[in-house]
Amino acid sequence: MTTSIMEREETAVRDLFARVDEVLDVAHSIEVERPRDAARLAHASHGALSAAEPVRVPVAAKILLVSDKTIRAWAEDGLLTARTVRPRLLIDAERLHTVLHFLSDLRAAGQDRDFREMLWNRLQDEASLDRADLAQSLSQMNAGNVHPALTFDEERKERRKSR
């Protein structure tokens, strides 16, 4: 039985995503005991995704279980990243991988419609979590290094003391 080019491309993308997910699972499982090794594995996974060939719209649609029209609309809205627009729209594999996981989570939670707004919110949350200052604050909080915020009056008194 012969397979079409599209089927081979879909299989290649799915295989890449499966390998990346496996490496990321290992990275997550060792991040407490060996954070440097976990970071290296995560970096290598993201490198593999960013170096991957862009994905055709019909292949992306099959992977996300949505229509070609939806893929095009999401690319236009910025939910998916277009690597090229002309002569044909090709989707960035790394963003496709991210959106695939978000969609899987939403579907597992029983959400099966109106993905656009929820995806957009998740992508914004992810972007916020990628901020270095927020990551530092969260790690301090997780370590128990928490200091309550001062009220305006308390802050003013502290400034007067330090003069």
C-alpha cells in the first residue's frame, strides 16, 4: 500500500511530537534532582521543534482535529505562527506542538467548542510564565521565601526609617 506525501508528512510530525514529548517527560521527572540536565533536555526538545520543517495547513488540521479553515483563521489571529504565507501558508511546528497540548487539555476537560478565546488566554498565560521576573518570584514563593506586601502607609514608614 502506498502512502501519500501528506500522510508521510503527518506521520513525521506526529513522530517528532511524540519524541519531543518523551524527552520533555523525562526532563520533568528529573528536574528536582537534576535541574541542569532537565534544562538541557528541555532546551534540546525546543531546539528540535524550532528546527523542524514548517507544517502544511491540511496536516496541521489533521493533527489538531480541526478544519483547514480553522487553521488559516488561527494563523491570521496569531494563535498559530505562520512560517511562510506565500506561495502557501506553512505553520510553525513549535507553536503547533504547543497548541496541540492546549487543545488536548481543553478537550480532556470537556471543552469541545469555542477554542479560540481559551487558546489565546492559555498562550498569554504561557508568555507571562516565560517572564524571568515572574519565574523568579514563583520560585521564591515555592521555596517559602515569602514576604507580605506592605500597605502604602507601611511602605512610607519603611522609606522614612531608611533615610
